[in-house]
Amino acid sequence: MDNISNAILAISLIIIMFGMGLALQLKDFIRIFNKPKAILIGLSCQLLILPIIGFILIRFFTLSPEIAIGVIIISACPGGPTSNLITHLANGDTALSVSLTAISSLITLVSIPFIINLGLQEVLGEGTTIQLNIAQTILQVFIIVILPVGLGMLLKYKKSNFALRMEKPVKKASGIFFVVVLIAILIKERSLLIRHIQEAGLVTLTLNIITMSIGYFLGNIFNLPLKQRISVAIEGGIQNGTLGISIATILLHNTAYAISPAIYGTLMFFTAGIFIYWSNKQIEKQLV
């Protein structure tokens, strides 16, 4: 996406993160860190299992070097604010999702260059040195995620009745935003999808479905509550396509490497929509 599209997306996410904060309290985060099992499982899915699955898939599928490297790039980029939005719509544990985004964003400053370098060696037999802008990454996470969520929580603490009234309208607005983003991406990336969906579509869709499934079932195996299983599944399977495209084009100077992240970033909205519908049904069953 171009700079204007990115700016609109960032502003929209800031507003939605503020709305999420209206439904959160400090005790939600304290609960998670007092019982860190869900955090550890989520980080394992994002930082270990996801890249491993990516490397397995580029060996299993017959791919051009550019598409294969793109798969490794997206495997190295855990979910950003979009995964928080999807978790919110799926009735998952939003505090867990926000916590995972904040922690993984810091860890990936080291892990992303390491994983992508391994991928370049695996596919091309050569490595390179890439560095992420530490200050920019931390500032982005703070402005788009932590600050608006914190302001929403502060408003909930100060004006609890108002926050309660705003929860449902904000959630509906988030759902509308989700649909609008999907339509906008389809319109903007339609030519890319038509040209490359055959080669990159199946492998990126497989990566998305496998990692989401592993996240959910690991949560099940370790007896996490349903809402936390939902969050871990989304954080494990919804990756930051925008970051992947930026790494390919800006740091690696190869737009062909951006094909897989771009197609992944489109297809994940379809699987996320299905998962949102399914998870809400599971929550409803639990409440009956």
C-alpha cells in the first residue's frame, strides 16, 4: 500500500485500539502476567513454530526463489495491530493479544534479521545484513497500540458508564472497518492477485491455516481458556503483511520478494473472517 493508504490504516487502527481500551482494565493485564503460560505459548507460536513451518513449506512446494523468500519474510513477521483487531472481533482475550504484539515487536528486532538471513542462505545460498529501525519500530507500536489502548482504559476508569455504553458501537465500527479494509485491499491488489495467486496463493494460505490451527490446538493441549486459545490462534496465524512488504522493498530492495507477503496479507482476511464467525459461535455455546 502507498503512504496515504498506510496513513489512513494507521489512523483507523489507532481509533479502534482506543475503542478496545474501553473494554479493558489493568487487572486484565495483571492476570495474564501473573499466569504467563498463555504469553509463553503465544510467543512460541509466533517466534519459533511459525518460521519453522515457513521453512518446511518452501521445501514442500515448488516455488520460484522470489516467492520462497517472500514466504520466509512473512514467516518472520508476527501479527501487528491487525491481529489485535481480529482478536477483538473474535471475542478473544484482547489483553493477551495486545501484550503479545508489544513483546513480539521488541523481540523481532533481533529475530527478523536472523530468520530472513537464514532464508536467503537456504534459497539463494547467500546471506545479507538487514537492520530494522529500532526507534521507529518501538515508536510505531507505542503510537498505534499501547498509547490508544492506554487512553481507552483511562477513560473506562474515569467514566465507566460512558465506556460501557460505547463498547458495542465501537465493536460494530471495528467490524465495518474490517470489511472496508478487505474490500480496499482486493481492489488495490487485484492485478497482483490475478498474476501470482496460482504460485503464491496456496503456499501462503497453507501457512496461514496451519499456524492458526497449531496455535489453537496448543492452547487446547495446555488447557488455556477458550478466549486465550482464540487469541493464541490469531497471533500465531495472522502476520504483519505490511511489515513484510516494507522489508522486501525497502531493506532488501526487491519488489518481487513482496509478492508473497502481499498475497498473504489479502488471503488472511478471508480466513480471519471465517475464524471470527466460528469463534463467536464457540463463545455463544460456552455462555449457554
